[in-house]
Amino acid sequence: MLPNQPNNPGTPGKKKQKKGNQQDNSNINVGQSQGPSGSGFKDFPQNQPGTKQESTQKQNKPKEVKQQQIQKQKSPTESKSGQNDFPQMSQGKANPKQQTTQKQNNSKEANQKQKQNQPTKTTQKQPEGNNPPTVPQSASSQDQQIEQTISILKNELFIPKRRNPKSGGSLGRPTQVEVNYLPLNLDKLFKKVVYHVDVQFKPELPKRLLRNALEEFNNKHYPKLLFAFDGRRNMYTTKEIKGKTDLVAVLNDENNRTIDFTVTTSVVNVIQMNKIEDYLKSGSSNATPGEAFQALDIILKNRPFSLRFTNVGRSFFPLPRVTPVDLGEGMELWKGFFQSPVMGWKPFLNIDVAHKGFPKHQPLINYISNELGCDLNSPMDNWSFNALSTYVKGLKIDFMVPNQPNTKRSYKVVGLLDTAAKFRFDMEDSVRGKQTLNVVQYFKITRNYSIKYQNLPCLHVGNVNKKTAIPIELCIVQRGQLRLKKLSEMQTASMVKNAARPPSERRQTIENCIRDIKYNQDPVLNEFGINVTEQFASIPARVLDQPCLAYAQNRETRPRGGVWRPDKFSKAVHINKWVVLNLDGRTNMGSIKNLERNLIMSGKELNVVVNPMDPPINCLLQRNMRVAEIKTLVGNNFRKLKQVNTELIVVIIPDAPAGVYGMVKQTSELEIGVLTQCIKSRTMFKMNPSTSSNILLKINSKLNGVNHTLAIKSSPPSMDGAIIFGADVTHPSPDQTAIPSVAAVAASHDRFGSQYNMEWRLQSPKVEIIQDLEDIVHKQLLKFKEKTNSVPKKIFYFRDGVSEGQFLQLLEYELIAIRRACLRLNINYKPSVTFLVVQKRHHTRMFPKCSIDMDGKFGNVPSGTIIDTQITHPTELDFYLCSHASIQGTSRPTKYHLIWDDNNFTEDQLEQLTFYLCFMFARCTRSVSYPAPTYYAHLAAFRARAYIENKTIDLNHLDDEQNKNKLNHSFTVNTPMFFV
């Protein structure tokens, strides 16, 4: 368990634990074994020998030549600080060599680099005017200096501490809020030692019976022992026990049979729980007492475990008391609760509501009839067969012949077979001898059961290599089973709609969970000396002032509660050639003309010139059309429109079929390269000036306009000359093992922080560290220089989606990569770097105590509410900021954790800068929940990953030309604002 990251999934295990728990274990081990002075890259993701790093050299050459031409024309001279211009050197030769320095720990690559580092011939560039010529250094000398500088930096890596250990910032209006944190009293626990017992089971399945087996075993051998168990292998006690091995029998209620388990126990560790107390006084994210945190986490889970709730990560789901919400496509919504201990300035237990989609408990023929719309008496078409196969694969089902309870069995489905009438097999009979039967005949002979739906496929269950066929009509989906498959677009929308609840209702639900669980009545918690205060903690907070925004001619407007009315754009575009591509059968020409009129009228108010549209194109979709068919139709239209230089395509998206929006965006942005603005068909029916103004906000940004900037009086001095990065990595869903992860980095390239460009890369699945960050940052620094005619004085780097266990990796790899990219430009170029981790997947919620803090119709905390004490890290600088006005449900604050800072920001400066950047998302008239570049990076990575999910990518050679061809021309995307 990681100390201040409640959303980190899974529970880390000990060294002998199975593969499923090794990821969390490695995160804890990093913190324990590595100090601030890490030894290099050997523990972090590296390209394997023989695998090229992404071949960006060919892509870089045109830009580098262009850069050299610009430098020749301007004849800059290098300043003493090295921050005003780039070195005059042969970048085409230096870059590949500098790229190889990332591969330090590979001896083979090191030898290659040694051969490459021969003196290179350089020629002086003839300067214009009276400026003296600049003599470039040799590449080998440059490399050596870079390595010396990086070596020094590696020995100085550390996460900064708070200036004042027990105080936060002071800007803004002070207030008090309540949070869904329950104070923990661990004073008695700190005085105890806890014994970690390894428990081995043979067999290891089914997992749901392991707890029953351990209880039987302990009642026999340790009758008075109170223990906590994680349901797999780890048991914790306050008393030392002797290891034993014995056989116990457990009843399997699925088939009323007993299973014999051989249980073996052995003490593997003795944990001093006062290590948690020491961490609260002076702990670091890089050195957490991992074993003690893991023990505390499992001990606190004992109560819901003992109540037999279904466990998913840190969430628990009781059997629904009422009929669950139907999510469609065979899934239903279960409501449960999340819990995780959090080490703030003192210990807390974070409790929140949780929602999860589970396969619907129903006969499989109901799914075929209701969800697939099939006639049960007719053969299935190919599409329905494939959809059914996808749904049932990996599903657990209960099988029983009616009125024959002795036939009850549980199976795991591995696929589909032929129909009951067609699937044939050989059977030995003592009377008839060997005969060939189909499934219908077999069940009639052996079970006296007549199969009703003989044209439906049979389920392939059990061993993959043994074709065991059972009729689908006798199968019911097991209740409460976990599925790792990603929810569809429709299911996700339904879940969001049903999960969004106002703060008062969410709070009531959490309080009901606390009362039902009754932590302090659990004898195990009492044995370990843990007491839970079963009411929300009251925490001091502040509400920051809203910034002033500047529009055309420096006209200022101040948002109220994170919302404001737009004025004439700071930099408005002229939309010359645009067209409407209508995919919706209900949208007629009158609605399209109404859209055109509203856009032109709104454009006059916002200073955007909108020419009359080209003749609209109708490409009406049928509800039952497949996405592949739609992609071909839409793609052909996009290609034709691109050939006639259409600037913008407005696409009308129908309600059905599902998945059209994603397909349109992937085809336009990642394959063909045209800009689109999608509008839902229902929006067309209620088009008005307010809606068209919001649409123009997006369009102006996409065409590289600037909607607004921070007013001069609100622009923090720290933003002067700064480049702002946002970085994110999106991963495939757990069941998609053959799809790479996608890393995306967005960076500003104007002095206002309003315009961004994106770079994305493929990398190995599940790898969180951005492997090609040095080259990405290098390119974006060049882009900034090209656009602003200067290099950045400061770097703000917002990194999304990383847990605390990976902070050390970020410093030792990504921070170093940023520094290398800067040194490649000039050995003296060392801009200050502020490195913030942005964490959105947590369960911290704020509930206002005072009526003045109740914002909007839901009564959320107002935009600008910040907490930086009590529930934050005990020694490091982190804070929760709710920067946005809630649209629906309960506002979720964003957590920011500072892990590197050369700017020496105070808490107030850092918090204000972050808050103000949330207003620079130029597409809307309300602040967003996190800074704009982070949003752009996340969106770019998400779109790119969605696109490649249908591509066959060789994961061992991600940068090969063959794979690039499958991604067409878009392996690297540089178009500014392309993904918004």
C-alpha cells in the first residue's frame, strides 16, 4: 500500500507472491532500495539490444536543416548564460550520438557508441554582418560534457520538502470543509509487532474458497488466533505461530461437493509497526515502509472481507439489495464502497462510494434475445455469432438440467462451438457400442431432456484442448464475477449518468456504508489496536481568487465560480472554406442552414469571420450499419474534401449506431489529416446563439486562434518566458495484451501558454515511463524557439497518471531526459524545471460546511477551493485543488504533488500558477479540473491508442517501417491543436 495514493490498485505482496501482485511490490521496493542518489537507468524501461529506439533522425533532418538556415539568417551569438540561443553545431551528426547516451547500461550499445564517437569535421558557418563566427564543439566533447553534467545531477535527485513542515499556503479566503476521511487512532498498533505468515494452498483454485479453507485450518491448529487475510496468500497476526501443514475439506456450494485443500503456513517476516509512526514524522515518497503499509491495508480490509463482499482492488461490493441498473450489452451496475488508508499529517481511512459493471445475472438466451436481437429458433448471422463469442469468452456460467439438481455444474467458457444439432462426437455405450451423436441426441438419451433451441451454438467449456460442448439454453451467468474487459461507449455513458450524484446524496451513501460496516465492532481490528473515528474529518481550506482573463484589445473579464462569458477573441481566425458532412437521417437542410446562420452571427460577436459554407454533404447512416462500413464511407468523403483544401468539416453525429464519433475522430485526425468539429444530432435540434458561440470557441482553437489569455495583472511572473508541458501515457485494457501503450506530450509554443503542439509515441504495453522523452522535449524546445524566437527560461512539466511508487523513476528517467534535451541544445542551457505530478484517479471528495461555500444547484465547493494541510503528505509539498465548477454530481479535486523544483516556488506561488493554468483551456467558458496541457496530452494519447487498437503491431519492433506503414503517416503528430 502506498502511503498517500488511495487509488493505487492491488495489494503488494511479499517476495514469493504470485505474478499478479508483483507490480505493486516493485513500486514499494523502489522506494526502499533506492535512495535519492539513484544509480542510473538500470531499474527503468530500456530498449532491448537489437531493438532500435524510434527512428526520429530522418524526421528531424528537415527541421534541423531549417533551424540551421534560420540561425544563419539571424546570426545569433551565444550569450554567457547559454539561454538566449542555440549552439551553432551540426545537429544532424550530434543528435544520433546524444540519443545513444540513454542506453548506458547496455554494453553492446556502449561499444557501438565508442566507435561512433570519433572526431567529426565541423565547418564554420559564415555569419552575416559584424557578428563573430561561432565555432561548434565536436560531438564527442559535447557528449562528455553532457554526461558529466548528468552524472552530477543524478547524485542530487531528491523530492523537495515543505518549507514549513506544519503549514500550507495563505492566499485566498480561509474556510473549513469536510472530507471523506475517517481519522485513525493507531497508537496501540505502533507499539506492536505484526507477524507476516505465508499461506500456501493446494489446489490454488477456486480462490473464493481459500478464506473458508484457512478458517477451517486455523480453527483446527490455532483455535484462538485472530488474523487478517488478503484472500490469496498473505496472513497477518499479532502472535507468533509455528508453521504447520494439514488437509482440510471445504464445501463447494456451486456443486454441493467438498474440495480437499492442503494448507501450509510459515512465518516469513516480523514487522515493526512503529515504522509508520516514523514515516509520519519525516518520511519520503521514495522510502516508504512498504511491509508495514501493506499489513495495515490488509488488516483494515478484514472487516469487509469477513462480510463476504466481492473484492475488486480496493473496492468492495455487497450483493445488490435491489435490482441493479442495466448498463446494456449484458452488463449491470453494482454499487459498493472504496477504502484505503492514507498517511497524511496523521493516519486516515479514505472511504468513498464505488461503481462497477458486472456481467448481468441472467440466462444466456436472454442476452441473445434481448441484447443481440436474435430469433432463438433461427441460425445466428456472423455478426451476432462474433458478438456472442466476445461476450461469453472467459465468462463463468452455472449449468443445470431442469429438475435435475445432481447435474449442477460451474464452468468457465473458452469459446463457442457449432450448433446443438450439428456438433457431433463419438460416445461409447455398453449396449449400443461406439456411436456418433450430436448434442441434441446425447441430452435426450442421457438426461431425457429435449433441447429447445437446436440452432443456437454450444458453449465450449473447461479445457481449451478438449471440446466439451453444453447447450447454451441451460446456462446462467454467474452473479458477481469480475470482468477485465473495457466497457463500451454506451455502457460508460450509462454508468457516468447513474454514478453522478450531488454531494449531499454522495455523503449520505458513504455514511450509510460506514454504519453498515461497523469497523469498531470487528474483533480483528481491536486485536491489532486500530480504532476508526466513524465521522468525516473537518479540514481547513482556502478559496483562491478567480484570475482576470484578457480578450481582444486587452478587454478584461473575471470569471465567477469558474464560469464566464466570452468576449471577442484575442486572435480570431477567418473560416474561408468549410462544409457540413451530415451522417444523421433526422437532420434536414433547414437545421443545417440554421447552424450556418448561428455560426455567422456568433462569429460577428466573437470577431470570427465565417464565410458561407460549401454545399452540405449527406451521408446518412443506418442504425444497423457496421463501423467498418461507416469508416469507408466517411473516409472517402474526408479524402475528397481534403483534396479541395477544405479547412474545416462539421460532422453531424447520429445517436446510433454506437462508436461513430470515435471512428470519425480517428479517421480524420490519425489517418487522413483533416480538421473536424463534431456536433450531436440532438444539439442540432436546439441550436441557438449560445450553443453556436460555444462551438466557435472550439473551432477557433482548432484553427490556431487564441480565445483568451490571462490578463497582465493576473499573469504570474513565473510564466514569463516559460514553456508548459503536459505528459500522459495511456495503456490498453487488461485483456488487450497485444496492444502497445501510447505516450503523448503536449507543449506550449507561444508566450501566453495558449497554443500547443503534440508528440506521441508507441511503447511497450503497461510501461508508464515515457521512453522517448528526450527526443520529444528536444523537438518541442525547437518548436518553441521557432515560434517565439527565444528559448524557454523555465520549464513547467505536468505529468499525469503516475502513483507515488513511481516518483523515483520519474526523477531518474524523465527529469534526466528533460535535462539531456536541454543540454543537446547548448551545454550551458539549464533552464529551471518545475515537475508536478497530476493525480485525478483518487477518491478524495470535499463537502462544504458553510452555506457561503455551497456553489451551484448541487451545493459543491466553489472553484478555487484548495487543501494543502492535514490530509496531504506529512513532509512533501502536495495539495488538492478543485479548480472547476461542477456540471453534474460531486466535484472531484485534482491532486498535485511537487517532485522537483528549481524555481524555489512557495506554496502560494505554485498553487496560484496551477489554478490559473486551469483557465487557459481555450475551448470552453468554464475552468477545467486540471491544466490545459495535461488535458491535451491525455486526449492525444487516448485518441492514438483507440486508433491503434484495430492495428496489428509488432511489439518487439515498435519503430520498424512495417509498423509505421500500418499507422500511415501519423506515427508522430505535430499539428498544433490537432486533437482538440
